[in-house]
Amino acid sequence: RLKDNEAEAERAATSIIESSPNEAETHAAMAELRQRQNRWSEAILHWKQVAELRRLEPTGLLRLAEAQIHQQEWSAARGPLETLQQTEWPSRFNDVPAQTLRLQQLLPR
């Protein structure tokens, strides 16, 4: 609704985080918005929050590593990838090893 008014759209987006700063969903939404805006460094900060708030789910770590790889933050991306590898995820996350491997293959040797 506010896409034609950048300042108001930005205020609406940030108010989501302000209203629920401890909710992973709001940080994930903001991270995705920042990525669409090509503001990847800011997206990384929100993916870190998602990973912290949702430690029992791999999505935040996967998306964090993706964003860090996009920014060519190779050593930083290795951290979440190692955590993904070392964690035994519930069976509903059976695709995590394949996703982790795909991301690891994007890292320089």
C-alpha cells in the first residue's frame, strides 16, 4: 500500500520489528525485505537474530549463510554452516544436509 512513498514504506517495515523485536518472523520478514532492496549487510543482521531466536530450527542459519556467501563473507559463512553440520536436526528437517552441502560448495576452497 505504501510502495509509492519510500519513507512511509520504510517506517511501516521498521515498525514491524519495533512491535515484536523478539519474534523470529518479524526479523525474517525484514531480512527478506532488505535482500530485495539489495541491502544485504542489514539482512545479515536480521538473519542472525532469526538464528538466535530459533535455535531449534535450521532456517535462520541457512539463510544467514546464504546472505554471507552473497556478500562474499566466506569465513563468516563457515560458522553457521559448521553449526548446521554438527547439529542433529529433527527428521522434519531432512533436507538440511543437502542444503548445507550446496552452500558449502559455493565457498572458495
